[in-house]
Amino acid sequence: MNGFFQRFFRQHIKVKAAIEKAVNLYYSFRFCFDHRLDLIISDTHQIELVSISISTFCIDSD
């Protein structure tokens, strides 16, 4: 599943677009992101940094 996220985020160039999609995924599937995710907001617009910021995903059992 991590490979999917790495490919998914590398397709986007702007951090803003990636953040919006990450937020949409979070609210849709309740993904759990590593705390390092906030580092990409103030970094460059190269999305390659996003793939190393993602930890694991969680789906609530309820």
C-alpha cells in the first residue's frame, strides 16, 4: 500500500494539491499520517518529499 501512496503523490507537482488530496483521503478513509507530514507544507514545491513523510494508513474498524 505504501508503494501506491508514493506513486500517487509523485504525480503531483504542487504541495498544495497534494495536501488537499491528503486531507480528502484522511476524511474519506481516516488515514493516519506521520507527524512529519507537516514539514512538506513549508518546504519546496517538489512533491517527492511527500512520499518519505507518509507513515502508515489506518482504517477504523467501526
